[in-house]
Amino acid sequence: MTDKQHDPTTETVACNYCGSTDTQVKYPDTRGRRDKIDWSAFRCTHPGYGVHPPIVECQNCGLIYTNPRPRQDVIIDSYEAVEDPTYLEERAGRELPFQHHLRSFEKFTGPADGRRLLDVGAYIGVFVEQAQASGWDAWGVEPSVWGAAVAQEQGLNVIQGGLGSGDLPFDAGSFHALTMWDVIEHVADPMQVLCDSYDLLKPGGWIAVHTMDANSLFAKIMGNRWPWLMEMHIYYFTRETLRLMMERVGFRVERIKPQGRYLRLQYLTTRLRPYSPPIANAVDTISKAVGLNRLALPINFGDLVTAFAQKPH
């Protein structure tokens, strides 16, 4: 390929919220030349910080998104092909963050009491497992063939596929609760995903959408070094654009709040390595020597937020 602007696997799109094509480049393309889409860049644990296509901002509504971007079918194919053994190695470290996420969500939903919950983008089913342990009739959908298979091997109700695929065995109004943890920024059509989620919820049902806040203080300070600028991310929401999109679909947004994570020191060193390999190696060596590499640390820079919203009765 000699000119990535003529790459047949990419497309130029209008704003997903307002339909405007009036955009301004916010972060220029940093990928350099490449021959084809690499599905490994769509792994949850991929370390490609700072490597991304052009990122633009809609001059009409403020939505920030990749444009041009991989075609929708290419995005879907990439996620279906994803395999992520590193995530498996870090599985235990994911349980604590999801336990905290679930407790926060249950402040809005109330106790599980055997009600149905759907986790969209369930990957290997860690959140589904936590919700099931809390008393939910928990289900998940996951595009990755590998991820869904790993979850199913654990006996979890995770179906391979995605919202809007037309082959999911769920009727409208099937669920009391629905979650999307770090998912909506990855999809080609977030408005449609929110519409599908709305349809799947019962009247009075709750949704939790966790994503990045591109207007957070940390994002502003970091500028083009903000670590979430990555090839796998298609949309970059602010609290305002996330609220607008959810309200247009019909949700009543109750609260949007910063919600960090609990990450093991061993995992944090893998995130640090692209920026400074010597420092990452030193931290990794010392933490392993003193037995702290599996220590879970609370991390919250205010640039990850969760929107809690309800489908009206």
C-alpha cells in the first residue's frame, strides 16, 4: 500500500450523534505506513498507546472520533479474530475492579434477587462471573470467538456475537440491567448500540456505560500524550456528549461520575513499558523481588467515568 488515504479497508464517516461532516483534526495520524489492519491492535491488553488514525472533533456537537477509520465490517472482523492470552494471565487482577463496579451499579439497580443482567462486550466473562456470584441471572455477549469460548469453558452464559447482529436469543425487554465496561468507545455505531440496549431493557431497567472522558483535567494536561489515544478506540466521549447520546436514545441519565480501577502492580508495569522500558523493568524486578507484583492499587486520574441511566417506566 502506497497511500493509506486510499486504503479500501477504511471509510470516512459523518458524526454519529448529529450527522454533521464539519470536523477539525484534534490529534493527527501517528501510525505511519502499514500494509493492512492488524487485529492484534484491537486486543484489550495491546500496548499501542499513542498510535492511532486521525482523530477529529465535530464542530457542531463536539463529539470526538476517529476519521477516516476502519470500515465497520473490518472492525467487527478484527474483534471476532482477537485472541488475548495476556488478559488470561491477568484475569485475577480484573476481579476486584469489576466487584467495585458492580457494587456501584447495584446502588441504582437494587439487589440482584435473581433478576437478569446482560454484559455487552463480556470478553472472557469476568464481570458475568462476578454478577452471577452476586445473585444476578447474568449473561454476556462478546464478538471475540476466542473470548466467548474461554467464558463458555468456565460454564458462563456468554454468547459469541454483538448487539445488532440479529442472531442473539434475546427478546425485547429481556433484562433488568445492562452493562458496558470499556466498550462503547470501540464500536462503529455507538448510537445504534445504545438503541439496541434500550430495547433489551425492561421499563425501569438500568444501564451502566463506562468509558473515557476526553474533557477530563488529566486528558487536557496530557494532550497528545493522553494514554487512551489508541488505534482500538473509535470514539472519545466527554460527559456532555455521552449524556446527549444516551438521552437522545431515551435514557434518563441519573449520574455520570469518575470511576477508576484497581490494577495489580505487575499489570501497571506493562502499561508503563511503552513510555520507559528501563523504568518499567526496574519496577517489575523490584516488585517481584519484594513480593508486591500482585498488589492491587487503586488508580483514578478522573479520566474514566461511568454513566448510570434508567429506561423510563
